[in-house]
Amino acid sequence: MSDFGEVFDEWLTETVEISPRLGAGAEGVQYGEPQRIEGCMIDDSARLIRASDGNQIVSDTTIYVPTSRADAVELHARVKLPSGRVATAERIARPEVYGIFDFVVVNLA
């Protein structure tokens, strides 16, 4: 596979912070320490997606993360965008585009 960064390097300029969901308790949902992920591409287009629970929801942001930097990306993680907005990772996909690109697609809601 080609490296996603080789092709899209000029667009991989965004940095997000991802905090893994630890679970829910009496004090609500708890998240772990945020981890900075550099070299992402962010698309703020709205899309209808199927969430992990099977329901259709609107994702208002999609993040493209090179697989080499995607270890911290988990379902239901809290994601802080460069704008300061905080959203939740509702869908994570690792598409196979004819074996060309190696990246993870994260839909936020």
C-alpha cells in the first residue's frame, strides 16, 4: 500500500486531541488523558452514517487519520477539534480503496 501521507501530505495539517472513553459511572462518562494526533485531514461535511448501535445519525465532521497515527482512535472516544469543538467518535472505518491508501476514517457526531 502507498503511504496516505505521501499522496495527501499537503492536506494532513490538522491536529486533534483524542481522549479514550473509560466507561460510565455515578459521575457520568469518564475519559482518559487526551492524546494529540498530528497530521490529520478534517472534512466538516454532514453525512448520514450508521452508528455502532445500528441507528442512523448525522455525522457533521469526518477525520482522516493515517494508520500509522491511528492507535489512539477508539469508538466513543472524545475528540477535540482545532476549532475547540468537542465531539464523539461514532464510526471508525478502515477502507480498502483498491489497496492504494492506508488510513482510518473517523465520523464524529
